[in-house]
Amino acid sequence: MTDEEWRSRASQVIPGGMYGHMSTRALPDGYPQFFRAANGCRLTDVDGNEYIDFMCSYGPMIAGYGHPEIQAAANQQRHDYDIGNGPSKEIVLLAETLTDQVSHAEWAIFAKNGNDATTICNMIARAKSGRRKILVADGAYHGAQPWAARRTNGTPEEDYVHFPTYEFNNIASVVDAAERVRGDLAGIMVSAFKHDAGQPQALTDPEFARVVRKICDDYDAALILDDVRAGMRLSLDASWTEHGVQVDLSAWGKCIGNGEPIAAVLGSEPWREAASRTFVTGSFWYQSAPMASALVTLKVLNEANAPNYIEEVGQHFRDGLAEIAQRHGHGLSQSGPPQMPTVMFDGDTRFEKGNRFCQLALSQGVYLHPWHNMFLSLAHNESVISESLDRLDKAMGQL
């Protein structure tokens, strides 16, 4: 059956034909909805078209689809013991591994999605402080759960009344936001960098990071890092560590299991007691196979020094794309870290040129995104980047 035929069937049994970030409804025509195979950094859709993938399943894939060592560990654990009346020893091993690796962390809790992890962080911050307000950056994405989903239907204002906003990287804004809720501030949630969809990305100002840390210290509030999207791509430690800032709680997900469903909350010692008396759970949060996958994924990432490697190939991709655009007479704006690039055309506020370029890229076998940050992985080696740039040169020439 073709992609079009599967879409027709899906429309009868799935609202809108597909939901969430995996729906192609917000993308231009030509994007496949259904796939049948993945290997390394390549995807094959149900029509048999193969693409070099620069979305990595929107982040979870970091070591390569079907990585043999990671996949073998997950499959063996699934065969031996995956889920039952209690977890396997892998939950302890994984907690030990992460607390050894991430400098602020003394303990770990595991869940399934970034939604779970960011929400648990908020709960623990409130449990320790006895206060209600969590500051979040205006426009930041911390999941699709009601407290964070300001831009979707079905979430009344009351669901986020205790989540006042500030402007990321704006010191005066976050200082003012904290002052306005003095006496009721439980925590400040930050992202690794400003990665709002549909906007140019902005790396974190180190001075902003230090000020947020001081506010949390002065107010006895939790500094919460949402590292779900950027974790392990920018650093093998928590992403704000490079700014000389240690956070109190951090939320992880996406790539720590290389595609296996697992998320984590890591915390420093002062938040341990509050975490121990905060009831959080889920039917599948204790699955052993994703934990086995995460153990091997972390080993692979450390052995490869993944952030540095991915940054190098990401810079190759960025430089090559800039040269191609300039040669063909197109102004290009590239933002965010090389590991997670956002590519937009100058003056293309409605993404018309970006949409067309991505359609042409698809026709050349390269899967890009017109307005969301992309992701690179260990599977994107120099040969793959060169092959991708050759194909994108042809696409740019048709733009």
C-alpha cells in the first residue's frame, strides 16, 4: 500500500489522520507520513523512497537507527526480563551511571517521556519549597502536558496560572518575573538554549545563566534544566555546566536510550528528601529493556565523545550549506548549535522559500525541516555530510 492509501485509512481511525509532532499536516506537500525502515541515518518510507535523515526522529536517535550493540542489549534484556512486579538491577546501574556522569546529580528517577520528566521536576521543586510558582520562558516548549501547552486547544488558563513567563536571555525580565512572585517562587525552568519552533535559535548567554542561578539561590528555589531536547548532544554533562552553572534538577529524554522509550529526572542532594516523598509512577516506567539500551547508549556516546564529534560534522554541514546558498544567490540564516541546526532563508517569514527548498531536498533524498531545529548524530559521518551537500546543491539550484 502507498503512503496516500495509508493516510486514507488513518483518517478513518485517527483524529486528523495523525496527531502531535509526527503529523505532516503542518509541513508542505511531499513529506511522507509513513515509513517502513530505518538504518544508520537513513529512513525509507512506505513508498520505498530513501532519505538521509536530519531529524533523527525529532531527537531520540543519536547513535544511529538500529545501532547493533545498543539494539542487542535492549533485545537481550527484553528476552530475559523487561517488566514485572518490580524493576531489574538495570535501574540501579543506570542511576549509578548517570549520577557518575552528570556533575550536579546525586540521584535519579526514570519515566518515559520528556513530559514526565519536566512535570516531575516541578513537583519536586514545589514539594521542597511548599511554594507554587514555576517561571518558564515565553514561547519555550517543555512538553504537551496542560501546564506547558499554552498554544493548543483543551488547556484553560487556570492550568498554567502558576507558570509566569520571562524572556529567555533577558536578565531584567527574569529578575522582574521572580520579584513579582516573591514568597511563592518554587523554581525557574530553563532550556539548554532558546530553541523555540519557527524562530531563530539563540545560544544561552552565560551571564544570564549565572543570574538565574543567583536568583534561585537568593529565593531558595530550584533551578530546573529541561535538557530533554539537547541532552548528550551539547555536552556529556548537563548542558548549562559549560557556563559554569550547576542546576538543581534536570529533565532528560529523547536520546538517552537511542530511541528506546526512557526519560530521567536527575537531582542534587538537597532535593533528595522532597523527591522521596513525591509520589510519581507509571505502568511502564520500570521497563528494563530501555534501561539496558540507555546503559549501552551512554557508553557509546562517551567512547565517541559524541558532542564534539557531532559538532564537527554539524559545522561541516553548516559551512557547506552556507557556501551552496551563497553560490546560488540565496540569503540563508543558520542558528543554534551545529549539532542541532535551524536553517531559514532571509526574509522568509512565512517559510514559503523554506518549504519549497525542503520539498526539493526530499526529491533529492534528504529529509530536512523548514522551521524546526534539526538533529545530527554519530551516524552522520563526513561521507554522509558530503553526500547530503551534493544533493542539496542540486535542490538549491532548482529553487
